[in-house]
Amino acid sequence: MSQTVIPQLRILRADRSLPFYVDGLGFAVDWEHRFEPGFPLFVQITREGQTLFLTEHVDDCEVGGAVYLMVPDVDECHRRFLANGVTADEPPQDTPWDTREMLVKDPDGNRLRFATDRG
């Protein structure tokens, strides 16, 4: 089944946030849009079949959002992020609800929780 909902996160500066998502977390830029040069950026990124919208537009949403991303192996994900210079705010740990999760915050404070179902 393809993804049916695309979460949107507010970023303050694309020149700081895009390298974090692309170089640090391994997302690829699918496309970018600006109404005119110098205007705020709206961008779609995808990593392993999971797509996000990032927006600099003030009225699209607020900074401080959260996304929950299911991944096949959160520990492998953690190792790749560390190799790319991204430190998890909460390293992988088991939860009472039978997942293994870690938390990463982007440069603007948006929370990205990566989880693997242990069941």
C-alpha cells in the first residue's frame, strides 16, 4: 500500500534543515517549489518510501511538529545516522508497547521518532 498521508513540518531555514534531512537522515529531495526566487521554499523529501513535506511558509504550520516513522530496524537506522553526524536525542530503547524507538530532533525542534515493531 502506498503512503496515504504526507506529514508537513515547518522549517525556518532550508539552507540549514535540508542538509540535516538529506545528508544526515538519508532523505532524497523529490522536488522543490518557490513562487519566485527568494520566496519561502516548499519541498518534498522521501526516505525508504516515507515522504514528508518541509515548508518555510509561515502560515502552513507551526514549528515543533512531530512525526512517527516505522522503520525495519531502528538500531541500524541509528548507526547510519551516527555515521552521518546525527546524534539521537533519545537513543534506541524498548518501550512498554512492544516497539524499539529513538527520537531525533531537526534543527528547528521538530521531533522525528523512528520505531521498529518488536512483535
